[in-house]
Amino acid sequence: MNRKNQSDVLLTARVSVQYGDKPVVLRDVQFEIRRGEVLGLVGQSGSGKSTLAMAILGLLDRKRVKAEGMIELEGCDLLKLRERELRGLRGRRVALVLQSPLSSLNPTLKIRTQLKEAWHAHVSGPNSDCDSAIRAALESVSLPATDEFLQKYPAQMSVGQAQRVLIAMAVMHRPALLIADEATSALDVITQSEILALFRELNRSSGMAILYISHDLASVAGICDRIAILHEGQIVETGIAEQVLTNPRHEYTQRLMAAMPRMPQRAAAAAI
Ligand SMILES: Nc1ncnc2c1ncn2[C@@H]1O[C@H](COP(=O)(O)OP(=O)(O)OP(=O)(O)O)[C@@H](O)[C@H]1O
Ligand SMILES: [Mg+2]
């Protein structure tokens, strides 16, 4: 498995988040993502995984949500940026893929239009550049870059194809960091393993780092270089994937492993 240079840090965070006057959701969560690595973020429902993703993307409502600390991406503290500056980064240096591909796409627009919009959100060059970027993005996710395909509406595609379109949009500007928040959780097992293989391939071919968020330790096992375990708003364990999976140190990680009857030695070994 790919070991990354420890000094080559892409993102470093130390953050606390609280929604209004509700209990604190993330309590001084500290972690780093290295360039080109796949970091798995695992925790049960409600542990704060999506909150952390939204904090990195600058999508928490600043009026209602208190986010304190720092989230430094490529030397720039995202918590200090203005909305306009964040818009310039989102989709370009850091991108997001969510769980439900069909509800993330606009049902009334053809795929070509949606890909064009994603391109022109950050680039105002000629149409020929846009067309070649669309072709390259579709090819990178193994979708046909044909007119016939580009004329389709989301409802005319399978869920797996729709997820690939969303991933194509997310990688179009070659972000340094892709956040996949439960991006395979709604898929059937075959499609899930195909999309997981695609994430791994994109990571290897482009060197893009991935924060792969899941409640499912088994799916994380096959794709991640390192794993961080989030429990009750804190990261309780971080380590090389094979170490966390074969020799979990924290009592909560041990419970997570024990709660997974589908996590035989075979699956853990496959990740190594
Ligand atoms: N917009 C919001 N306003 C108030 N509380 C929120 C909001 N979003 C999330 N929360 C609360 O923050 C906590 C963490 O939620 P979050 O969605 O980050 O968890 P999660 O780990 O992503 O869960 P899941 O696995 O179900 O997606 C939960 O208690 C949730 O109710
Ligand atoms: Mg979530």
C-alpha cells in the first residue's frame, strides 16, 4: 500500500463546531490529510462526519453555526476566508461527492449542460476548452464521451452512471482534495465496488487526495491509506489502515470492528 511522505501535508485541521446553542458536535477535532492519500473518516451516524466535511467546504451557515480553530488547506485557513473566496476554492481545489447521485443532479437539465456549468463555474475560456475538459472528465470516470450520452437527462441513467457523472463534475478542475461523503452508501454492492475502484483509480492516476467518509468500516478497508475514527465529536484513533483494521487500539474502534460480522479477516487482509 502507498505510504505518503509525512511532511507533505495538504490539509491540517483543529476545529470545534457547535450548531446554535445545541451541544458541541465536533470537539477540538485534530487531523491532517497528506497530498495524494486516501484518508478514511469512520464513525456512526450522528458522530459529526458530514459536519466536518461541511466545515472544510465552508458550507456551514456562519450566522447560526460556531466553527472555531483552523482548517488550513494549502497554507490557507478556510475558516478565515470570505464567502467569495470560498466559492473560488469549492469545486476547484476541494470538491464534494454526496450519497444520492440522482438528487444531487438537476433532473431538468441535460448532462452536457450540467457539466458545462461545472466547468464555467471556474473557467471563462473558449467552448472548445470546455468540450475537451468534459470529454476528459467523462473518460476519467469510464463514461462514454458521446453526443448521445451528453444529451441524456439524469432520469435516463442508472444510479451508478449518475454517480460517475457527479464524480466527473467533481474532478473536472483537478482538485487537490475530493471529499466523498457516504458516496457509495446508497448503491447496490456491485455498483458500490465499481465506484470504490473508480475512486482508487482516480487517486492513483491523478494524485488527488480523498477524504472518504463512511459509517462502514468494511468499505473503507479496501480504499484507504489511513483511517481516522470519529466518536462523539472527537477523533479517538488515527493510523495506517492495516494497523487500525488488524490491531485497533481504542476501545471504540474495537467495538466497531466487533459489530461488523461482515468484516472477516479476508476483508481486512484485502486492504493490506
Ligand atoms: N444543520 C444542523 N442544525 C442543527 N444540528 C445539526 C445540523 N446538522 C447536523 N446536526 C447535528 O449534528 C450532529 C452530527 O451530525 P452529522 O450530520 O455531522 O453526523 P454524521 O456523522 O454525518 O451522521 P450520518 O452518518 O447519519 O450522516 C447530529 O447530532 C446532528 O443532529
Ligand atoms: Mg453524514
